[in-house]
Amino acid sequence: MSDIENAILSLRGESVELPLVHGTEGYSGIDISGISKLGHLSYDNGFQNTASCQSSITFIDGEKGILRHRGYDIVDLVENCSFIEVAYLIVNGYLPTREELAHFSRHLNEHSLIHEDMQHFFTGFPADAHPMAILASMVTSLSSFYSVGNELGDFVETAAKLISKVRTIAAFSYKKSLGEPVVYPRHDLSYCANFLNMMFSSPVRHYVIDPDVVKVLNKLLILHIDHEQNCSTTAVRLIASARGNLYASISAGICALWGPLHGGANQAVIEMLSRIKADGGDVRKYVQMAKDKKDGFRLMGFGHAVYRNYDPRARVCRKMADDLLRKLNLNDPLLDIARELEEIALKDEYFVSRKLYPNIDFYTGILYRAMGIPTNMLTVMFALGRLPGWIAQWKEFYDNEKAKITRPRQIYTGQKHRPFVNIDKR
Ligand code: ACO
């Protein structure tokens, strides 16, 4: 570094001055766009040291375990807001007044149905189709039923439309997987209560909506709402960079989220805990396996690309899991295994030295299970929560006139030029 404004990179007697890019807090960046003057590219495996954009939506300090949305601490938002209130904040940049919130809720109600013709699509999927496959396909399909040209008009309405319809699609896909008739949304219910009712009521079963469960669902969806430039958000921005429409971009985010190293980890955690239980509950054996590099087994729900401290979201979930299970009078043996696993791992040198802590996915599955949500729907729940974040990130990209199409380069490691060999001589 030469001074506080520029960095100087020297290579074999040649040097290039690279300007710094400052944010409001956290890391500054080094603008490496001039680096090719040295005849080289930058190389950053997994982009883990590269800022792909400037963003004003979410701030994370991974060392200290801080997470803020639009300046507000995640814990304050979880304790004081509904999911819809925070969705408004994320999309619009400020907390809504009562009137603005009512207006947003009206839009959510107006757009809560999906076109009846879309219902035929559900029947085309096999009964055991993964709900994330259905969700991604249905969200892409929305672009053939609804205008994709007006996103930059009344964006509050566009956001509400998608947030409301994705909830309906998620609940319908669950009902279809059971072979039960779908339950339509009701205007008299809040967003989360509506979702639970659409999931669990049926013509032969009256579902009693428990306000405590509604509260926990609101909190969980807030905890998922955004997490800056993670894998799925990067996928959303990637499609947006080619001027892909909102639905196509969100569908890409859903596909990226599905992976077990990302949002799919919540399903993988429940499967791992169930496996430990079925195997006699020997937690230490699995901690040992996770440490063995030859084994390939990882503790799911542990570790994070950014946090080198306890994920603040996991802390909230841990407490909520205790409270909800007590309140519902449930005894989930998977929670006992999870607690023991956490306790052992957090004292183990392997995890301590690598700063591996439970992440958001470690306890969320147990909470969703307590609500009656099946394991294969867990990542769908994550997607429901993350949706406002994806929408906001997509909009931020679209509003940035300087945004470029995303087009990373590569270091080529393949064959050098060689003579072509005719098929008869190979
Ligand atoms: N279990 C065992 N070892 C682990 C784990 C884990 N869960 N996570 C990381 N490590 C080890 C790695 O093997 C590596 O060890 P080494 O230094 O001896 O090679 C070291 O810790 C650093 O790990 P990386 O893979 O470099 O960490 P990275 O930041 O690339 O990956 C990730 C982060 C993908 C989340 C990883 O921790 C992981 O696979 N966790 C389990 C899956 C999971 O829970 N994903 C959800 C993340 S939260 C979310 O996306 C919503």
C-alpha cells in the first residue's frame, strides 16, 4: 500500500496503481480493474476475497458475528417486526409507516392466487419430486403468466406479487405431494398464518392456528431474509446482469440455494441428526468422522464462508428451539443430539482452531419440524424467507447504471494447440 487512497501492485519491475473503494463500514476494496496492464488477471478461488458489487442492503462482520439489514441489527428486527415489515424494509430501504404496511399487505392479498392454469403443472411432477425442483420451475413459469416488463414501475407491488405467489406455490406443492386438494389463501389471515393454514388445513381437518407458532415462523423468515453476496444471491445477480427478468433470476437463486453446502444444509442437518440417532446416538463418532479428511463427511450446519464467530442467527434459533418445544410440549430427540454435537464440537481443537460454529441451518430444521413441516420442505422455507432479499438485490442491480454483465475470466489449464486427428486414426 502506498497511501490510504491507492494500492500499488508491483511485478517484475512494473507496477500499477489500484484505487481503493470505500464503504460506510467494514472492508474497503481494491479496484483491480487496472491489473491487466501487468499482463495478468487476478485469481480468487470461489471469489471469497472479491467484492462483486457495492451494496447498501446488508452488513456482515464475520469476525464479530454482526448482521444488520439497512442498518438495523438482526436481533432488533426479529424481536420487534413481522416478516412482512422487514420484507418492506429490505426491498424499500426503510421501515414502513402503518399506512405503508397496510398498503403492502393489500397488495399481498390482491396477488395471493396463482393463475388456475398453473395448477395443471403440479400434476405433471412425480409424487416424490423434491419441492425445490417444483418451486424453481413454478417461479420460472410465472414469467409466462405475468408481466415481467413492469418490475421497475410500482416495485412495491411487484415485490408483493412475487412474495405472495411464492408462498402460495410453496403450500400448493406440499398439498400436491400429499395428494390432497390445495387450500386457497384467505384475506383475513396474516402472511405467516395464511401459509400455515394453506399447509395444514384440509376439507376434513380443521387446523387451529397457534399464535406462538405464527410468531416463531415470522422470526425464522426474518432470520433468512438476506445475507449479502452469498451463493444464491450471486446467482440472482448473475442472471440480472444479463438483464434476465425477475422471475428467471429468482428461480436461479432457488436452484443455488438448494445445494447442501448452502440452504440445502437445513435438510442435510436433519438427515445427519436422524442418521446419528438411528446409529445409536454416538455423537463423538460423527465428530471424529467430520475431522477425518479421508472420510468426506462434514458436520452439516457447521462452518460458514463469512462467519468466524457464532452465527448470530443460530444463537436466536437455538433459544427459539428450546422455547417452542417447551411451549408445544414436544420432546424431539434430534434437539438433544444437536445440543450434544454443538457442545462437543465447540470444545474440540479441530473446530476451535478453524473457527467453525453452528450456522443458521443447525437449529432451523428442528423448529420447522416442531411446526409440522416435513424435512423435504425445509429448504423451501429458507427460500420463502430469502425471497425479499433476492428481490432487493435484483432491484439494486437493475438500478445501478454502471453495473456490468458478470463475466469472470479464467486461468486456462487445458491442452495447448495440437494437430487435429481424423476419426479413423484415433
Ligand atoms: N465440518 C468439518 N470440517 C469443516 C466444516 C464442517 N462443517 N466446515 C469447514 N470445515 C473445515 C474444512 O475442511 C477446512 O479444513 P482445512 O483447513 O483443514 O482444509 C476448514 O474447515 C475451512 O473450511 P472451508 O471449506 O475452507 O470453508 P468455506 O468457507 O470454504 O466453506 C461451508 C464454508 C461451505 C459453509 C463449510 O463450512 C461447510 O461445508 N459447512 C457444512 C455445510 C453447511 O452447513 N452449509 C450451510 C452454510 S450457511 C448457508 O449457506 C445458508
